[in-house]
Amino acid sequence: MEFITLKTIYYGSYISIPLILFFIYKRYFILIILFSLFIYMRFIEPQIIVVNEHTIKTGFKARYALIADLHLGVYNDEKILIRVIEKVNNLNVDALLIAGDLLYQAEMKDIERMYLPLKKVNVPVYVVFGNHDYQNYQLKERDKLENLFNKLKIHVITNKVEKLNDINIVGLGSYWFKDDNVKILNQFKESDPVLILTHNPDTTYSIKRKKFMLLAGHTHGGQIRIPYLYKKIIPVKGDILWDKGLYKYKKGQVFVTSGIGEIGLPLRFLVPPVIDILNFK
């Protein structure tokens, strides 16, 4: 039922285009403004992929592309992923990191078509899953996606460790589903170069390590970023909003990307899809 409702919202939004033409004809100026704003949020901003560069002091050197919250399925498909990959391949990075929530009401038949373009990424790809990928109705699709990733030699590192150029990349599972096994961090010394990739930044509160660099998504930067109001809907539970960008937590650092896709409503406002380039020094 929810899937049908989301499809109705998605396709029903197209009626805004003939409506605004009617309002222009009738000179209903207030409605013209409102529907113009809606059309921007629905059809324009979700297609604007921006690239933001950040320099962060970590004690180790690397250059990564970070994305999250693709949410391919009911609202988005491989078209936006292909555009992301084209940009990443021209950014001279060491790896592409994907911080979870790859699926959103995705159907089994669409999984391979939507994610096969990742084979064209010209650098190693590291992936963890997010809370939407853990939903009971999405588990079969996630399994199929993981099998596809294994065939494509994409590194699925949920609660695993892999090393790239002497940097230990630690993947952690979903915080909401209590699958973020932070104990795997105990094997490292404080001086070891460790990069944590997870979905929900609230995982930070469970980390005992004194010094760390954690990358996450999950918040969408509010997705519809109406001043003040967006802060009320960001889905985090701790004292820190984890909106977007770089945060300090005790002696650690947390970077939150505002993601690519949408959930709930197929809208974005003042927070377009983003590829974050992280220059660690």
C-alpha cells in the first residue's frame, strides 16, 4: 500500500506543470509563485548535482569522494547514479565511499539495472548499508544488490575492515537496527590511521576510541530545508543535530553528507544532491 501511495505522489506531481500554465493564463500570481516553487523543488533541484570540496586534518593523506542516500527505487533510478559516476571519474580521487541507504521501495527486477553502472567507476568503491536497506520488505533486494556488488568487485564492508593505501577503512552497519559493531575498532591503536564509514552519525556516541574520523549520511541535510522547520525532521536521536558538514565530537571528527536522493516526498529545497570530496591531510 505504501509503495502504491509513493508512486501516486511521484506521478501525480506532474499535474503541477499544466496547472501552472493555467494559472499563468488566468494571472493567478500567488498560485504562480507557489507552483513555481513546487516545480523547482520537484523537477529542478533534485537534478542539480553539486560537488563540494573539503580539507580536513586527520594525520593521514587521502582524497575520497563521499556520497550517501541514493535511495534508488520508487523516486530515482540509474540515471542519477550514471551522472554521479561520470563526475566521480573526473575528480581524481582514491576511492568512492557510499554511506548507506541505497534502496527505497526498490523492486527485485530493477536491482541489477539500477546499480550495474557502478562497474564503470574507475576507483575502488566501498559501501555500507543504511536503515532503509535493513527494512524487512527490502532484505531480498538488498541480498541481490550485495551479490551484484560482489560480482562487480565492489567492497561491501558492513562491520568489516579493509585497507587502502595503509588506511584502515572500517565499515559499520545500521545504528537503528543495532548492527553497528563498534567493537571491531578495538583492534587498532590510537595512532593507527582509521577511517569509519557508516550510515547514521548517531553511531558516534558509541565509539570509545579517543581519536577518529567518521563519515556518514542519513540526514539529507533536512531535504526540504525551510529555515528552522527542517531541524525538526532530521532523524537523529542524540544531542547533536548532525545536519551536514564537519563536526567535532570530543577528540573525534564526524563528516555528514546531505546525500543524493529523496524519501517521503520527491522534493529537495536548498540542499541539492551532493558529491563531497574529502581531502584528508
